[in-house]
Amino acid sequence: MKKRTIQFAAWAALVAIVFVTISPIEWRPRDILPVDIDRALAFAAMTALFVAAYPRHWFALSVLAVMGAGGIELLQQLSPTRHARLDDATVKAAGALAGALFAQAANIIRERKISSRRGPLKSSRQSRPGRHLPALSDGINPVTRLAVDSRLIESIYFGQADGRLRIRFRNGEQRLFEGVPEEEALAMAVAPSPGRYYADRIKPNFKRIAA
């Protein structure tokens, strides 16, 4: 599922929950499940979608979802047929927390699966026709530029011959590491959060040299 689709689903779930919460009691959807399970599952699904859509901010989203369960419950005061209750808010908060933990566990498992993959790296010249690979000053040859989607990292260059990984950040800083396995470079490029992968797997485990 594409990231934008998950983001849309997350926001749609939030809107639906708010609507069902403050709408008249007779408008509430009915099913065969007990009401508390309905509430917990709704908040679990919504929070899981947000964590899947924005994996870099999973902890903040988890806290907001748990706190938001109480806030959304208080919105029932706006409806004359609804009443805010502490036990209902607790059930919703528990569901939100469970959904966040489930989604984050799925994110971690996905990252580990990606990092365990083996296979040749694809040059950006193949994935981006007409775009030339900038020359590097450290003599790495051959060099592959890896496409990366990150707010922190602008580009990644990997030298297949000597395992040197050059990381260019959006603030203009560059860092160069040696002895990096090919699969680690590829895993970083395709990770949900390349910046976090760099901080957790590259920075502490590989030797940094002068860029």
C-alpha cells in the first residue's frame, strides 16, 4: 500500500471517529461486537494507520493518540444525547496504545527484513535517466548514487569496490564511512526512516573517515 494511501486512510479514520463520537446516539453504527471492543478496535486501527503512515514520529503519535482519546471523549459534551465517561476514554486510550505498539513492531520487522536482503545495487543512472552521477573527490570507483526519501538526508553514494558510504545531509554536511556492506547501504536507502537507520545502524557500527 502506498504511503499516501495510508496517510489518507489515517486521517479519514480520525474524521470518522470524531464524527461518530459527537453525532447523536441514534447515528452510531451498530454491529455484533460489544461496545467497548468496538471503541478499542476503532482507536487501535486509527493509531496503527498513523504510525504506519508517519513511522518517524511513532512515539509522538502514540502519546497524542492516548491523550486524544480523552479529548475526543470530552467532545461528547457537545451532543445532548451523549455523555463523556472516564471508563470509555480508558478503553479508547488502551486501544490506541495497542495499535501504536502493533504498528511500530510491524515497522521494525519490515526494516529488519529489508536489511537482510541481498542483491546488487542499482545505479541512479538507471532509475533516473538523464541525470549524471556527480564526481566525488575521494576516488571511489565505481560509485552508485542511491535514491533516498528523507527529510534529513539529501543523497547517498556507495562505493562497491571498497565499501565506502558517503552521506550528504540537507544542511550541507557530508559524512563518509568505510567498510559498509552493500546490503546495509541498500537497506538504509529503502528504510521507512533513512535518518533513523543511519543513527541506529550506520553511525555506531562503522568507522567514519574524513569526507
